[in-house]
Amino acid sequence: MKNYKKLFFAAILGFPLSFSAQIAPSFQELVDAAMTKDAAIEQQNLESKANELDQEKLKDIFLPKVEISGKAGYLNATTKVVSPEIAIPAITPLFPGAVFPEGTFNNNFNLSGFDAAAKIEATAVLYSGGKVKYLKQALIEKDNANKALQVKNEDEVITQISKAYDQFALVAESKNVLDESKKRLDANKKTAEKALGYGLITPYDYKKIELAQATLDSKMVEYEGKKELLITQLHLLTGIDKERIALINPNLEKIEYLVTDETIDNRAELKALDFGMKAIDAKIKAEKTWWIPKVQAMTSLSYMGFYNTNISSSKVLMPRTGAKLDNDLTNLNLLPIFQAGIGFKWDVFDGNEGKHEVEKAKIDREILESKKSDAERKLQLNLANNQTNYNIANAQVDLKATAKKIAKNALTQAEKEFRYGLIKATQLIEAENDLEVAELDYQTAVFNQRRAAIEVMKSTQNLNAEKL
């Protein structure tokens, strides 16, 4: 019994220890978890697997194909024989010749019995005219295009997680601001109570401070709601437990990013289009092989047999004997029937089908060239726009930092003047609100600067979770 009690108390003590051992997920862990759950990335991975299967299928074209077939059944065939006019010339006076008019021999012959056949055949493509090689190359380029686009989807996941993560930090900073405001209001309320007792302020001024405290309490409730929403969002995006996500407490800091290579050449969209054009070039070469002969090797081993076969006639066959034909044939077995050789197929004229496919592929390539040209213009404009927004965001952070410093000094001065009864509570609360707004504006400016920096990174395909 004592042992059970020890285990019971150990379990009770161990539970909070295991719970408290939980740690907040890092930003990288959130990104990695979101990558595994993102539907677009999952679909691209499945497309890559399908492409690999298509490549294996092309390789297997040159593998031998073995086929076994067989049949057994009853055979019954009838043919009618009507003789034409037959003239036999005279050979000697003893044989003056004869003439048999048409239809002299008119008879139906019937063949019946059982037949069986079996065959094993192996074929192998020796030369496809080069079409398989080019189709394989097209599939490889298609897979490269798919993988290039996957980088873009990964960037979108990083952007989404980064935004939610920074919103978490923004909400946390907002709470810190509210907590500091609450501390200052509590201290000023005590000062106001003394001033009210001495008649230095009116009850109206005192109520203003109480109203400011109530306003802060409502903002704290709003903070809790925003935090819970962000926890749910990150949980749905990553699948990580809400309890761990709730432990996240990041700092909101500027991203110092210097664009050293202002080019869009590495953008995933352009790389994907380049790979797409290479795939079409390979397809064009494959279609041009329509006229090249295809060579195949073939070998087979077969068996054929006839059993209980009977041949008969419907009329008398020999007038002299007066008998009809009715004979049972000896069973016939043909084994082995062996064949081996090489065959080829040469499409001398395919009705212009190959030509039309080549022309269609060329049009597809022109479409991709047009899309690339359009994408380059838009991506270049996007880079310039994001660079401008990044510079503006940096300037806004500096501006809001200055505004915060001014508001903080103004509040310090207002608190001194309020203690000496030089200003009213309304003016003190205004100074408090100005500082609160200035601090929140500064945190929002940092948040926006991080968004702008990320967009610049994406513009040149340099986004990396480690940089964030």
C-alpha cells in the first residue's frame, strides 16, 4: 500500500513538472510545421511523384513484354463446291475426250472437330526513333518547373507564418503598453485622491481618471480576444498544440535588410517558365521523330492441335461407289511452332498528324515566351514598388520613435504639473493617451517595416526564415 501511495504522489508531482516542461515553438518550428500542412505544397509534391511515375513508365518501354494466350473450342465449317465447265481434249482415238458441263460436280463439304492453341510471345522495343529520349527530357524539365514554383509556395508559407508571429509580438507589446499605462494611472489616481481631499481638483476631474482606468480594462479584454484568435490561427496553420503556442512571447524588432542584388532573375516564376520552354523544346524534338522507323524484336513459341476432326460431303462423291465422303481424321498436333525476328514500323505519311503536333507545340512555346515577358515587366515593377515601400517603412519607424519620445517627455511634464495642481486631470489623461497612441503607433510601424522587408526579400527570391 505504501508503494502505491508513493507512486500516486509521484504521479501528482510529475504532472505539473511535465506540463511546465513545455516550451514555446520557435519561429523555424512554426514554419517547418506549416510547410507539412500547406495544401499547395502537398499538391506539388504529389505532382512530382506523378511525374516520377511517368519517367519510370518511359524507361519501361524498352523492357521486354511477355504475353501468354490460349484458346480451345469447337470447329464447324461448311463450303460448297460447284465445278465449272470442264473440257478434256482427245488424246488418242481411244480417248476421244469429254465435256463436263457446269455443275456436274456439285457438293457441300463439312469439316468439324475440336481445336486448341496456346502461345507465349515476347516483344521488346529496340529503337523508338529517339522519341522516348526527348519525352523523358521533357518530363525532367516539367518536374524542374514544378519544383521552382514550390519555392514560391514556400515563401508564401513563410510570409503567412511571419505575419501571424509578428502579430503575436504586436499584441504582446500592446499589452506591455497597457500595463505601463495602468501602473501610471494607478499612481496618478492616488495623487488625485489626495488632491480631491484638499479641494485641489473637482469630483469631475477625479471621475475622468476612473473612466480612463475603465477604458484600459476594456482594452485588456480586447487584447485577450486578439491573442486567442492568433493562437487559433497558428494552431490551424501548423497543427501545434494551442498550449505551446500560447507560450510564444516574441520581440518585435526591425529587419535590417540591404538589397545588394536588385534583380528578379532568381524569381521562381521566371525559372518555372524557362523550364517550361525547355520542356516544350524537348516535346518538339519528340514530335519530329514521327517519320523515323521504329524497331522491335519479337520471339514466340506456340502450339496448335486438332482433335476428333471429321470431314464429310452432302452428296455422293464417287458415282461408281455410290458413297458419300465421311472420314475421321487423325488427331493433329503442331508443337513447337517457334518464331524469332526483328520488325520495324515506318510511318511514311501519317496524314500530317506529326506536323500539326509540332506546330501546336511551337505555339505553346510562344505563349510561354509572352508570359515570361509580361512576368518580367510586372516583377520589375513589383521590386521597385516594394523597395520604395521598404524605404518609407524605415522612415516611418524613425518618425514614430521620435513621436514616442516626445509623448513620453510630455507625459512626464504633465504628471509634475498635475501634482502641483497646474493642470486638470483631463489634460493629464490626454497626455497619457498620447503616449499610449505613440507607443502603439511605433510598434505598428515596426510591424509594417517587417512586412515591407519581407516583400523586398520575396521580390528578389531571397526570403529565408533564418533572416527573420
